[in-house]
Amino acid sequence: MKTNDFVVRFANVNGTGSASANALFTKAVFRMGVPVTPKNIFPSNIQGLPTWYEVRVSEKGHLGRREGVDLMIAVNPQSMKKDYADVMAGGYFLYDSSKPLPPGYDRDDITHVPIPLMNLCNAEFTDARQRQLFKNIIYIGALSALLDLEFSVLEGQIAEQFKGKEKLIEPNIRALNIGVNYARENFDCPLNIRVERRDLLGDKILFGGNSACGLGAVYAGATVAAWYPITPSTSVVDAFAKYAAKYRVDPETGKNNYAIVQAEDELAAIGMVMGASWNGARSFTATSGPGVSLMNEFLGLGYFAEVPTVLIDVQRTGPSTGMPTRTQQSDILLAAYASHGDTKHPLLFPASPKECFEMTADAFDLAERLQTPVIMMTDLDLGMNDHITDPLVWDDSRTYDRGKVLTAKQMDRIYAAQAAITASNGNGHDVLDGNSGLNADDGSDETAGEPLEQFRGKFGRYLDIDDDGIPYRTIAGTHATRGAFVTRGSSRDEYGVYTEDGDAYRRNVDRLAKKWETAKELVPQPEFHSNEEYRISYPESVRSEDSSSDVRNAELGVIYFGTSTYAAEEALELLAEEGIYLDAMRVRAFPFGKSFRDFVETHDRIFVIEQNRDAQFRSLMMIELGADSSKLVSVLNYDGTPITADLVHRCIKLRL
Amino acid sequence: MTYVRSTFRHPALPKNDLGYTVDYYEGSLSTLCAGCGHDSINAAIVQACWEMNIEPHKVAKLSGIGCSSKSPAYFLSNSHGFNSVHGRMPSVATGANLANRDLIYFGVSGDGDTASIGMGQFVHVVRRNLNMVYLVMNNGCYGLTKGQDSATADAGSKSKAGSVNLFEAIDLASLAIELGATFVGQSFSGDKDQLIPLMKAAMKHNGFAFLNVISPCVTFNNNPGSTKSYDYVREHVQITGTMDFAPMMSEITASYEAGDISDITMHDGSEIRLHKLQKDWDPLDRFSVIDAMLRAKQKGEILTGLLYVDQDSSDLHEMIKTSERPLNSLSKADLCPGSEMLSEINASLR
């Protein structure tokens, strides 16, 4: 009996309403307190092509994908042959038996679960669309009996889903019952796989990464969103629109404290973001690889002209159009060095919806603090699938870090040269109260230790007076007579004046390099797991039979990031069970700081896990750290499906 | 170009209502060729802003790439400017305007920047009726790369090297009207009397104000046979009407010859007094404008003046119901739903 440890795969036809029925299943397991992880494996198509929904139930809390299918719900004749073959030995094949199976479906290592879904449905419902939709609900009902899903949980979900449309509740419940009754009458329930209520989830939530990014942008105070539709990023802006409509409409005037523009293309989308950010609003766009390719020109401008920009890249399978509805981590080099000339951009690598929420908020602070584009590197798996994640947290005392933006009063002080010299002790960089709007000159800018005297009586947009490579900026309309300058993508001196003087150019790009050094310690730092943690959790006494007893592991390391995290961490446990203990580093951002470099330097062999063909992250390490290529061993997954622990485990063992 | 500017100012230079003399509205020294039409347009911008008592810090200057797009450095040095990337000024202007609806947005572009690489963004900024002045300094050629034909060069126009342009020109003013632009003017860099009131009205227009200004390239496209040369344009201009502009609450004092005079009241109460010289053309009627422009084109004439205006235009902010307070002035209290709401959101996800 496999209790709370199995994989169910639903094989459906796109556009038949299966998505919401299948989501019922996931949510029911979640509400029974059992860790569950759903993956949409869907085509670039609106209606008619095969689509799969794979759900892993894992008592141990493994949220990555696992190889092998214990139960196939096969309701798509187009893909049935392959679906049949994909069931692992000992598993189950549930199919619509309204029509007999064609010849050849004769495996004796699996159990057939025939349910005449179409006949049951047609006998009860007459409307054509209902017949299509309720067929899905009937198999969910059958699963309730076959897998011991609590019926009351499903009932509760239906009631919530149709709140306000109560007359739809009854037929849905009726359809569920048809499935339950048929399964009970015809099979021994439950099967050898089942769900049993646990309390393993505490206050965790079930949420998607794109929704979390959109919500994060609302919390971060983004007011301008410009975008162009592209899978898999579209739902980021959908979520921003949904939450903004709820939380950002002024109750008195009915007017919006935000603006969303669907641009004519990705070039315009990021152009709008830069215009808005330049003018003092927090602004962002979301796209995928093809959009990032188009945005290269503007990203270079943002880097060189120092315009804060937040870009959310929900990666998909490239190159070119690639597989638009499949996942990958293959925009890493593109994003890190987007645009011509010497350019580089900070990247953030969230690994859960909670981190999508937090890092989106961080991205705005970083972009404004560093005055440069910051790119969130999420992916289709994280963005478009629901994940169990810790509850979202917002600290109400958190202020928005608007970076070095000078107010009118500060400008007056700079120009009142004598007075400016009195300011001293320059550690305070916070020239603006993060709780205020940029143009709110409310006298709240009296911060201690302003370094303004170093302007020596004249504002210079590109002066590095704090010695961190980050200059001060002004926003149009702030001061009647001071602080205006022309932002440009061409070379300029410290006062923003166009120049082709080689020394001035070099001083400027060297300052940008210094700013890059500052960024290294400002971005989210990696998360480390020492091999000791695994040694304690998996001491020798509980090792599995085939454990290799004598592996010296202290100098072995593993590096992973983003959605490879689930699989990597599960694989580390599988290895620990075999007595192989590795140090691990989950990377959360680029550029790499000191702790990252130390990890690389102190390990003799490092497995770098990533989801692309060319080991892009490994290349990035070699470029940025000069890391020795011979000690960096790649573990790669790039078929468009989320990476599995099985693959990571296999690859690491092979190369130990 | 000149590289020395006199710092001498006559002590009796007149001041506007804000107490500024006209030189306060100037920019840095132009690096364009001596005699460039663009410099005349820049001078007209300076004059228009001074006469309108515009506070320079309430203007944002935006441009793309090219000779024209260098211009924002050469006027209003007390305004913020953004010299962006080629053909992309409209998107930057859109974002900037969304962030702060209270400034005047003055976009400067060229015929390459708008009619070729930037065509996609141009047509969409027209559709959105963004509240801005979009001025094209149109010389029919690529000056900065030494005179290649642009997409606004007329078919049959001869280049300096003697080659004849084979391709049909894109008429930006007609296109703008076709796309639903709510203010379209056309002028000539050599006609300051027409340009200044046009610019004033454009700045007061509530929505997208397009100004297509023929601005001859003295270095690469001022030769005989070019339809964008000073001589050719002077000979072929057909002025639709003379006009004067009076800001809200002030009186129009200009004197007119007898003729067909009509007053157009703008969004904020400002008035345009138009002295029409063309028959069968009414700047409030798109059909008559399109008709007049097609006829002019057939005759090889360039129709100038205020071609079309929609007095009831609603700009992008009005259409998408943005807050009256500029978005960049909103504080965390206005923007962040807070931890309590987040607890509710968490609860809804269980």
C-alpha cells in the first residue's frame, strides 16, 4: 500500500474544462494536510491537443517532479497509447470504457480501471457542454473513492468555487456522486495507493509564482506596468491587474493608483518601464525569453544611463520560439549580459512562490538603489504551476528604498555651498524617506550625515561622492531651477554633459564596474546546507542497504537555483540515505559575492544543476570567477519538463 | 557649428510673467550644422515656452536618435531630458507621462526616427492619445549617417549625389490624422510666425499633438531636385491659415486682414484664432482635412498650419482612469495593502 506517496497523471484534451476539475484533486489532497505538487504539461494550443496534469503526492514533502506514474487517468484517445506505456509496473490505468479499448492494451503488470465516463455522464446530463465538463467531475468523484479522498473536502471546494452561482453546486455534487458510486460498486476501494489525512502543512498556502510576482509588485508600490502578452509570463500582469483593482482604487475618487498599458511589443513595454522609472514611478514588465531578446537594446540603455528597471523573465524552452509552453532555465547568459558593449545586470533566482513575492519587492529596492535594470529569473514551472509554499509575509515597518534621489531641499542645500559644508559623517545613504512619494517634499528629508557637501556646490548626476559607484539622481519637476540634466545612452561626463573624451568615458565605465562590486553584497545571498546537516538527518544507522560506506564528501559541493531546488534537495537526501553527504549552495542572485566565491574555492568538485543544454550557469561561474572548469560538473535537464530528483541522483552518482 | 557663445545679455532684455528672460529657456550650444532647420525649430520652442510663461522644470524633453534627437540638449537647459534609443521615444514618453501627468512632455524626433525604425511606436502613441507634443523635424534624409534617403523622401526627389528616390513617401501628418490623432499641425522651419503659435496650441492640447515640421538638411538634402530643400519648400508651401494663440483668460490682440476668421476654444479655455486661407477646409472636420491634404499632395504642395484639432479629446489618463495625483507622488500608505490584507490573501489560498 502506497499511502501518500504516488504520482497521478491526468491525460486530457486541451480546452475541455479538465484544468479546473484536476485542480480540485490537488486542492483536496492539500486540504487533507498532505504535501502535493501539480505540474501542467500543456501544448501551445487553445483547443484540441493533448494536455497532461501530473500530481505528485509526497508524505515526505518532496515537491519536485518524480519519474514514473502510479495512476493514469486516460481520457484522451489521441495520447492513449503512450499514456498506457507510461504507467509504471504495479500501477493503474483508469480509462473511459464507454467504448472498448483497441487491441494491444494488454499489459499484465498493471491494473485496468475501466469506468464508462461518457455513458454515465450522458445518462445524467443532456446539455452538450455539461456533458463535456461533468465527465471530468465524474472521474474526480471516482478518485475520491479509489484513493480515499474525503468527500466532504471536495464538497466544500465545490461550494466555494460556485459561491454566488449556487445552482451549479447541485449538479457538480451529483456528478461527483456518480463517480463515487460507480467506483464503489465496481472496484475494491481504495486501491493500493491512497491518501490519508495528515497535518504536515501547517499554515502553508498553495500559490503560483506568477501570481506571487504580481502581488509582490503591488506590495512593492509599483504603479506602472507595461507589458506585451507572451506565454508563460502573461499571468504576472494578470495578477497585478487583479490585485491592483482590489487594493489600489482610491475609495473616494474611484480613480486608479496604478496604470497598466498593454504595449505594442516588448520593446515598447520596457521603454515605457524606463520612462516611468526615470520619472520616479516604480514600474515593471514581465516577459519570456523572446521578449528579453527584443529588450536587449533598452537593457543596455538602462545599464549605461542608469535607469532603474524591473523585468520579470518567466523562462520557457528556447531557442527561438522553442517550446513555448515548456519550462527551462535557459536565459541566464542572455539576461546576465543583455545588450551590446560591456553590460551586465543583476539577476534574482526565486525558488518558490513565497520567494517570487519577496524577490519582486526586493527587485524594486535593488533597481532603485543600484539605478540599473534588475531581472527576476523565474520560469514556467514556477510561474504557471501551483506550489505549496510558506505563507507570504510583509513587514509593515518595511520602507521602500527609493535609492539616491535628491529632493528640492537637498538641492537647495547643495547650492547653498557654505551651508552644505556643515553636513558631516557620511554613512547615511538614505536621502529619501522611503515612505514618502518622490515628489512629496514634506520636510521629511532631514537625514543625518548627508554627504551632500561633497558636491562642492554643484550637482553632478554621475559624480561618485559616496565611493560606492552609485550616483545621485533627480526627478523632473522636483526643483524649479536646479538639478536638470539630460539622460542619454551616449557617453557623458560626471555632470551629464555629452563627451567623447576617452578619460571621461573610462572614468564612467570604471565607476559602473565599482557599482557592480557594490551590487555583489546588496543582492540576496546564497543559502547554504552543509554536509553535516545531512549527516545528522541520515546517520549511518538508517542508511539504506546499498550505501557506499567510504565516500569522502567534505570537498564535494552542489550548486542549484530556482526550480531545480526541489529536485536537488530531494536528490541530496537520496544520496545521504546512501551515505553520500554533500555541501550545497542554493544561489539566489547574480552577481556572485564573497560567500559564493568561498564555496567554489573550498570544494574540489562541484555539481552544477541547471535546466539548459549548454550549462549556462556553469559558464557564468567560469566567466565571473575564473572558476576551474575541470572541477565544475554539470547536471543538466533540458527536455522542457521540470527536472526530477531521480535524474539529479543518477547523474551525481555516475560522476562521484 | 559655432563653439563660442557670448555670455553678454542686454540688461534690458524683457522678462516674462515668471521673471525669466528668454535666454533662461535656451539650451547648450547646438552642434548641428550651420543653417540647419532644426536650430530654427529649437529657437521657436525657446520663444514659445518663454512667451507661454512655462516653468522649465515642468517640462520633460524626450527624443530618440538622430540629428533631431540631439535637439533637446539645445533648448530648455532647465528641463530634464531623455535622449533614448532609436525610434523608441514614444514608449519612453508614455512611461514618463504615466508616472507624472502634471508635466508637459515635449518629444522631438526625426523622419528616420519616426517613419522608419520608430513607426511601430509612433502609430501606437497616436492611438493612445498620450498627452504630449510630438514634433518631427522632417528633412527627408539621414543626416548623421551622411544623407541616405529616409521614408519621408518624396518619390522622384533627387539626392545630393544625384540619385533619384524610387519609393513612395510616408506622409506623417496624413497618417496621424488617419490614425485618429487629435491635434495635427504641419509647418516649415523657416516660418517662425507660424511655428510659434502652433507650438503653443500644441502644448495646451489635451492629448496627442503632432507637429510635422519640414526642416531642410543644409548639408545633405538642400540641392536642386530635392523636395525638402529650402527653395523647394518655400515655393510649394500652401498655408492653410494664419493663426494666433491666446492662453486661457487672455485676449487675442493680433490684428487680422479681413477674411474668414474662426476661434477654436481649447480644453482649458485657451483660444486659437484662425484666419483661414483655404476653401473647403475646416480644422474641426477630419473629412475636409483629409480631402484637402490629398488635393495638396496631388498638386505637389505642402499644406501648413493647424490642420486638424479635436477640442473634446480625452487623453490616456482619462481613458484608463488614473489618479489625478501623479503616480510618482504616491506614498507607501497609498500603495501598499499591508500585512493584514496579506493574511487575508494567505487564508484564501489554503
